[in-house]
Amino acid sequence: MAECRLRGLWCRLYIPEDPDAMDWAAFLRATAPCVDGWVIDPPFWNPGGLGPHLQAHDLDRIPELVARLPDYQPTAVRITGRDRAETFENVQHLEQRLEKDARFAHILWLDTPLAYHGNRGLPAVYQQLGVLSHRPFVLENDPERVRPLKAWGRHVNLRTSVLKALALNPRILGLIHHGSFKRVFHYAKAVVKRPDFGLMDGEEHTFLEYPSTTGAVSLSANLAPRLWRKLLDRKSLSARAGDTLGYMAVMKVLREGLDAVAPDPLRAIPWGLHRLGFLAHAHPFPEESALRLSRFLEQATD
């Protein structure tokens, strides 16, 4: 098994409705040298979707997307179903479709378990999944995507004690966390005995303010990978001290960019890719928002 580590800058890959509308060669030339990994999450880009569940047509699209990415970079691929049985079926289907691809050695299975399962008994689920597949797993804790699927009062976050038990499974490489910054500290304590365990921030704004995790999963890296790379290269205290002005300048531009993208990322990302010449067409974007995003793109590509 090729070693895959959940560290650095991972891009939550934009997935167009028509894959042929994207100039993949040009996009990857601009993006791949700057990122450490990819996240393929089709439900995220579905404007009518509810939760992180894969649809039947996603299972056909995923192998096509994997085939377009560099074969030397790790890729976290969504497997989440509507229940445990469907999640297991998704893994089996994707295993069969991808096992002969040279990139399969760099595949990690991405799952948001609380979308279909409670905290209780969760470690056993991944013991069972480990029988179906020899690939590693990455978990995602995303209360905003889980909350609409849960009855009132049910947990929408992984419990710290459950994460501690999950971290005992060496096949689980890490967690992408969204939500409370305070919860990250509890999670970090829970996995302290796993120095190889990646604790990634799924919230770009939070990572900019408190870059305390092992890295970030970024939407805006689709548009500004070089800027994110500059930030990650200056993440350590010593690097920041050596170029404080440069670090602050990058932070300022990224904050402005995130403010432009955050209100409507499902429209902002494709509009930005179209503006950069990577996407053949995109839906119109409100004029004021388009101006803000245009200014960000100009600064990001200088």
C-alpha cells in the first residue's frame, strides 16, 4: 500500500456538470504543483442535494474524475451512502471500477459517518469496511451537512471519545473538521497517540485565523492555488517571522477572496474558473460579487 498522508493543502475539486467543459490540462498545470492532494466530493457541488450522500450517477463520474488527476497525488473519494449498507455497496462498486487504475494506490475513501450512523458502534463500522477494502479512510465531521438529516437533539458532531476509539484503527488516516474551533483542541487531544493522524481544517476562514491543524481542505484552491501554497509555506512560526510582511499580505488577499466566495461558492467557483479560462461557461454572477471576485483573481494570479 502506497503511503498517503493527510497533510498540507488539499483542493476540494470543482466538478462541472459537463466534464468536457473544463480545460483539465490547463487547470492541472496551474493547480497540481501547488496542492498536496485532492478531494472528490460530487454531492457538495449538487445545488439540489441534501447531505453528503452519493447518487447513482456519481459512481460513474468518480472514476472519470480520478483518471483526470495526476497519478502521483493522493485523492480522497467520497463513499457516503444513505445508510451503512449503501455505503458498503459504494465501496465495493468503486473498488471494482478503480482497482486497475494506476492511481488506485493513492486513493483514500472519504466518509461522513454521522450522515447515516450514530456515534455508538462507529468503530465497528470501520472494522467491517476494512474487510471490504484495503484502502485507507478519511473521516469528515461536518455538522452543517449532517444537521438536516438528523432528528432534533441527535448528535451532529463526532464525540471526542468516539474519535479516540476510531484513531486506534490504523486504516483511518485522519479527520477533516468543520465547525467549532474549540472542538478541534479536544479532537487533537483524542488523537495525540497517533502522530501520523491528520487533522485537517475544512473551514478556510478558520484556518487563516488559526493555522493549528495539519492542513486545510480548500475550495478557493481551485482559483488561487499559488496563493494558498505561499501561505502554507509560511505556516510555521519561524517562517512567518522570517517574512512577516509577505505572510500578512497573502493573508489579506486570501481573506478578501474568501469573503467573495463564501456567500455562494457553488456559483463563485465555476464563475472564477470561467474567468480564468479553465471553464467554457458558467452561470451569471451578481455584478458586485463579480467585481470583488475579479479583484481577488487579479491579485491571486499576479
